[in-house]
Amino acid sequence: MFGFFKKKSEKDKLLELYNKKKKQAFVLSKSNRKESDRLEKEAYDILQKIDSLPQKD
């Protein structure tokens, strides 16, 4: 009922961080390619971490 009382799981936190990095990388890709590539690498590393988390199914 009240979703704001629910704690975020580790996967949710990582997905939020991943999306943030991808957005930043996209914006920077137009002006600073080197920094954009660094952020893309960080996003990729976060995605690898998400994939390595155990499934809750």
C-alpha cells in the first residue's frame, strides 16, 4: 500500500545507479567522449554486478 516505506533491494539500488550512469554517459557523449566512455565502463561493471546477484525466483 505504501511503497515509500519499502526498502530497496540491492538489485533495485544497482539498477538505479546503472540508469543514472547511462544517462550521464549519453549527455557527455556529445561533448566529452573520454569521460563518456569512462561512465559507460562503470555502467557495464554495475550491470555485471547485477547479473552476478542471486535470483529470487
